Amino acid sequence: MHSRSQSLPFSNLLLLVVASLLLSTARADEAQDGTFPVASNLRAGVAKVDITPDVSNGLLVVGHRRKVFEVRDPLRAGVLVLDDGDTQAAIVTLDTIGAWDEMVQLARERIEKLTGIPAANIMVTASHNHSGPGFEAQSEWGRSLIEKLGTAAKTAAAAMRPVSIGYGEDRIGFGINRRKVIDGRAVVRLNPDGPNDQRVKVLRFDDGESLTPLAIVMHAVCHPCFFTWGDKGTIPFPNGYPKLSADFPGEAQSFIEMCYADKTSALFLQGCAGDIRPNLPGFPYRCADEADIQWAGRDLGSAVVRSLAHGVTREELKERQSYYAIRVASSKVSLPGKQGRVTAELMAMKIGPYLLLTMPGEPMVEYGFQLEHAIEDRAIPIIVGYANGNIGYIATAAAYEVGGYEPNTSKLLPEAETLILDELGRLADRVIGDVFESFSKHPKDVQRREKLETIQKSAGQ
């Protein structure tokens, strides 16, 4: 008895094999380890550029003024450009001591001309580095800086791609409060019991093509003054470090980029560091050496890298949003000063759930805590100092009661604190978009509107 085997025609069998291979390939592509899908309305591009002066021998650096004679590590600027489909914005970071008014204006004009990003949507920030040059618009370095910022922005805008954003926090250990109240007066002294913010906040922008982020924005709170003079008995640098440097923010950026084989760009945002400095004991403190800067740079860098690594685990990726709206609002307020009114630009920039609030100077650390407490249930706050101008120290009203370096050297009167906090709160309301203050009859909202009207009238005088 013969059995008959049932078989498909050869052509049908070939089609099944091909289909199976295609399906297997597609599944392999979908499940390729080390990649993840990005479905988002947000596009981002980033570029960094070396802004080290061509001549460094005998260069006068600002912060604690001194001459330097060579370069330890380069100064850099970073430009992150963002587009949600309706609104474009940019964040510029600089390894400089300040974001000078004239520099901010020129940089915005140049970037807007080359990219079309509205000048009002461009945030210009500085790390507050004490080992770099000052800015003069007509100097060779000043002109070169503006040109390089424009070129970097154009490069970043040309390379935009869809991204999603991950967020994480970690901690550093090298910062310390530098105010100590003794017998009712504040003096410069390292104070481990004083208010301090040792958190590191990290945003990673991913295109999903690998586990290496397209761009990294880190936020920390500490004066970059490791290399400045302090204790005149410090050996080997009693007169301050004799080399140009980007200080710990530059060291951290290099460390992070090294960890990703220089295939990402790390940008640094300085927080409310007005009264926070490196913990370098001395009389009252000492100048750092190579061991110190490696300690701080790698402490911050490691904290960021830990956060970045955790940010692409499957649990974290599930938490990411697919829609990121960009909203930007700013205003110029007239603040009461010791020698007349002081104009300050304040800005709120919201990128999805992340809210950046800026001040143009050196806010004491308590400003960050107060602003976060006011908005943390509505957005993820990142409070940035040294941005969009430079009005010097922004001390709390309470600090004036005991004096000390920050309030004594500030251009402002203590009444400025309430006006700054109220205006930043109003800007936060505008970009978060979950309240309509003008319709509210609540006493606090009425009071806030009255204060705003006072500010506007004062600005017009």
C-alpha cells in the first residue's frame, strides 16, 4: 500500500520562506538591543564649539582677576535648538563668568539671522567660570565668540531630528555654603550646616538610534572658582591658578563625553550658586590643584553618567512623553536698587513637563528652593542663574539683616526678592498654562496683579 505525502507547490513554499525571513528580519530590527522607538513631535539638534581665546599668554581673566599664561583645558559653548512643530527655541551655554547684556543681545541677533529662531526664544547662560576672559564686543575674542555661536546654532538647526526626553537626578559632594552667621553678622566661612543644594538634574535628549544621547543638559549648583586665589599660603598656587580653564563644569563635560566616546554633547546649566562654593578649606579657603579639579569634575560627571544610564532602562522609557510643547515667556522688570532702578530680564521656558526659570545674576541658593516649592506640583522645575544678562548678586531679603559679602555687594535692595519671585511665578503661569490669573478674584491673585502694575509703572519712569 502506497502512502501519498501532501506537499505545497514549490512556488507557494518559496513565498512562505521569503515571508518568514522578512518577518524575522523586521522583528529583529524592532527588537535590536540598544535602540528604542522615538515617537515624538519634538525635534532637536546640538553643536558645540571651542571658544578659547587665541592668545592666552598674559591674558587677564575675570572673577578673581589674575593673569594666566597657558591653557589647561578649552573653553566651549554649546547650542541646543528645539522645535515642537509650532515653536522654535534655543539654549546657549558658555564656559564664561557671565552672560553679559551686550553679548546676549548680539548672540540672539546672530542666531536669529542664521536660523530663524526668534531672539525672544533664545536663552543665553553662563557657567560662571572664574578662569576665563571678560567680554568686549569689539575685541577680537568678542567678535569671534558671536560668530562662533551663530555658526554652532546653524549647524545644530541643520541636524535636527525627532527626540524624546529623559530626566533624572543624582548628587554631588564638593559644594558648600560659604556664609556663617557669628554674633549676628555673616562672614565668609565654609559652613557645612548652611543651606545647600547638592542635587544634579539631568535632561537627556534621545533619537533612539543608540543608547548614546544626542544631547545632555546637566544642572548643578556651585561656584566654578576652584582655581581662584583664596588662602595666600596655598602651595603651589598662592596667587591663583596660572592657567586658563573651564573649571569643574568643563571637566565634567569632558568626562561625560569621554564616557560616550565623544559621540554626544554635554551642556551645563548653573543653578542658584550665589552663596555656594567648592569645599576647599583654608583661610578662608584655598586655590585648587589638579587633584581637586579631577575630584569635582568626575564627581559631577559620574553623577550625570549614572543618571543617564538609568534613564534608558525599559521602566524609565515607559515614562517618557510623546508630546512636548515648547512655551517661552520673558519680561524685563525694574527692581529697586541701592543707586536707582535695576532692569532685569526674567525668563520661563517650558519643554514638555520641564520648566526652566532664569535670573540674570547670582541668586542665593534659597531662591531655587522657594521657586521649586511654588511650582513643583505643576511642572519639573530647573532654576537657572547667570542667564540673559548680569546684574550681580541677587541676595535674599533675610540676608540683608545679617549682612555679608553677597548682600553688601549686591546692586539691589532687599525688596527686590518679592518682585523677582512674583514675576517668575507669573511667567511660570503663562508657560504652564493651567491657570488664568486675570480672571481670578482670589486675594493673592489680586495682590500679585497690583504688584505687577507697580513694577510696570516703575519701569516706565
